[in-house]
Amino acid sequence: MSSELEQPEAVEAGSGGDSYRWWAMGVVLFGTFMVVLDTTVVNLGLPSLQRDFDTIDGVEWVVTAYLAAVGVAQMASGWTADRFGRKRALVWALVLFTVGSILCAVSPTLELLVAARIIQGVGGGILMPVAMALIYELFGPEERGRAMGLFGIAVMAAPAIGPVLGGGLVESVGWRWLFLINVPIGIVGVPLAMKVLRDTGFRDVRPFDRVGLALSGVGLALLMIGLSLGGTRGWTQPVVLVIVGAGVCGLALFTRHALRHPHPLVEMRILANPVFAIGMVSLGLLAIAQYSRLVYIPLELGSMRGVSELHIGLVMLPSALGIAMMMPVGGRLADRVGARIPVAVGVALMAISFWPLAHLAPDTPLVAIAAYLFLGGLGSGLAMMAPNIVALNAVKTIQVSQASGLSSVSRQVSAAIGTAVLASIYATIRPAGDPGSVSQDIAVGSYNTVFGITFGLLLVALVVARFLPGKAVAKQLQQDRREEMEALAGQPTTEEAVEVESALTVGMEA
């Protein structure tokens, strides 16, 4: 069965197109920031959840269920965006996330809260890749770095800002406001997206791969749940081994199915593209480093020094400022000189920042820690978007939605695996007993080891950066995409064009 392809409305340069691109960018950033911010602030409410629901067991599912739902939804985001269009997919993702937020805030039991988090996760999982694909298609190949750099501010700055906001809300008005803050954003964002966004982008009415969804959904959910349990309960527990093994088998079966299916849920052959593959490896290593800082700095300051949630957030804030400052710079450099230089320099800055974090003392001033985090934020902002930009430029225009979904899944799975492994290492080396009764010199050594391992991973990332495209390859990829877009723009949208694959050109120069 051949898929039916459509060409929805294009955005013409010089006829309001440039103005529309930036309005659309604003709407997308508005929703993206809400989703990413919620991913991080909820962690600060877990102790309050334990007290309110009078339980210790099961609270981690508030985080785990959300992450699993996000992963599964991301796998289906490419088909959703191609089938229904970027605008409709984005709007419904915002609706789901907002409704899920309301249900989370009013949940009377832990079980209903977990169910509401799954609804949130589906909305968030669809929104992120669709937003990335929409921005990618709004701008021409030579401008995508600048655009994705701005998009990256919302993606990477929100996790660092989250502790400040979350800590203040939990201390002042309670954990339910961690979810209620999303509601007014959603109420404004949904009608704004409906009014501003246009039905642009590649459209493909291909059959839905139900078997692929089942295999990828079960496999990815089990893998992420198993990794989460392994990081907290230990990797030798039989239940952990069984869940992780089942998840790996499910994903292996999904890959086999996708390579044989004529219309797979996710086109896994994209990973055979060397530029895309090396970009995903770089993103995975950088995601692990980013999350090790986001997880273990708050843990160290809170458990060892007794620093309040609000003050922990203030210490983390300079990292967000560094990311926000350098994201656009990293994107512009990727447009001009390729990914190799910005990633290498950014990773070097991150490694320099992690070296002192791996040698902290119990009395290291908080101002010094904030300064190290600021330097790491500068490096993160410079390095994080460049691999993604060249990776998406390396795939065909008609594969953008699937590639952006695959990129999001790869980054999330990498972060989950890295965080779980670091948690397992930390659980093995941390001193036994109540944190208050353990020598601070011994306790800080456990955290130093975690940051030392992350420093080593960044050295690996520095080596991997050597294989990313330089200026010549990046310019050739831009030219290839430009020629492809120009050729596709001239194709008819009738049924005869199905065999030659029609796609929409947006954001092109006149």
C-alpha cells in the first residue's frame, strides 16, 4: 500500500514568511519550556509527596511513569506529525499536557497521581520532537543552527531554572503547585498555537505500525523502569535483571521488525547515516554529563550540608544563565563552521568545570560551586545543539519528523542509562548509615567519584567530537538539503507525485 503524500500551506519568504517564523518560534518555545520545566521541578516535591500520602514505597513511580510515557510517545511522534500535521500534533500535545497537569494537581491518591503523570508524559513526549521538527522546517539549512540554538534555550535552561522555582513552591505553597503552574501556561498556549501556527510541513498518510508501537512501547518502558529500579535497588536484584532483560529483548524485536516493515513506526535505517549516528553518540554523552550535574549537586548540597531547596536552586541558577548565553552562539557556529569546533570547545569547558567538582571539600564555598556550574553551563550551551543540527541536516527532508523523534528518544535513553549507572555506582561507594552521622570528608568523596567518572566521559566526548562534521562537510550538507528542498518544492501535489515523494519547503529565501 503506497502512502499518500500532501503538501500543506507553504511559508513564502518575503510575504510575511519571515515574520511568521519568529511568531511560530515564540509559540513553540512557550510550550516547550513548560514541558521541560515540569520534568525537573517535580523531583523537588517527592519528599512532600511521601509525607502527604504517608508512604515511602512507590513515590518514585511519579517520575518513572512520566519518563516511560515520554519515551513511548516520542517513538510515535514522527508518525503523528506526518499524519496529522505539525500544528495539530503540537496543539493536542499541549492539551494533553495541560489536562494531565490539572489531574496531577487534584489527585487524591498516589495511584491517580501516577496515572495523571502518564497523561502528562504522552503530551510531553509528542510535543518535544514535533516542536523540533517544526522549527527545523521553518528555517532554511543555513539558518537552522541559529533557530535551534534559541529552541535549545528552552530545552536546556529549564532544567537548571527548575530547582529555583520548584524549591520556592514546595517550601511556600506545597507540591500541588508544581503542577498548577502549568495550567495558565497551557490555557494561554493552546489558543495561541491554534491562532498563530499554520499547517505547514511534510505530510504522509502512511499506515500506522501497531506492532511497532507495541514492541517499542513495551520495550522502552520496561528498559527505563528497570534502569530506574537498578539505580536505586541494585543491579543484582532478580526483578531488575528480568525487567531490563525484557526491555532489551523488546527493543531488539522492534528493531528487527522496523527493518523489515514497509512503513515502520520509526525508520531505524536513519541510524545507518554516519553523520546522524555520531551526532547521537555525542548527544548521549553530553546528556549524561548534564544530568549528573542536575541530580548530584542538589543531592550533595541537600543531604550533606543541609542546604534548603530554594538555596540549592540559586546555586544551580548560574548554570542556566551560562546555557542561555551560549546556546545561540553554539547554533550560529554550527551553521558557519560545522559541529566539530563548538562541540570540542564546549566539551572542554564542561570537563574543566567538572574537575573541581570532582575535588570538592565539605567547606567549599557555595559561590565557588556556582561559578563551576556557570562555566559548565557555558560549555553545555556551546556544545549541546551542534550535533543535533548537523545530524538533522544529514537526513532527507521527508525524514525530519522521524529523525527528530529518534534524536529525542536517543537523548532520553542515554540520560536514563547514564543516570542509573551513576546511581548504582554511588549506591555502592557511599558510606552506610545516616548521612548526619557520617564524616563529611567520607561523604563528599562519594560525590567526587561520581563527578570524576563524568569528567572521564567528557574526555571520551572530546574524542568523539573529532569525528563530527567540520566546515566543509557541514556546508555540503546544507547545500544538499537546499537543492533537495528546491527540487521538492517544484513537484506536483497530485496522486502521481506519490512515487517520487513530495515534501514541503518552508522558511526558504526568495
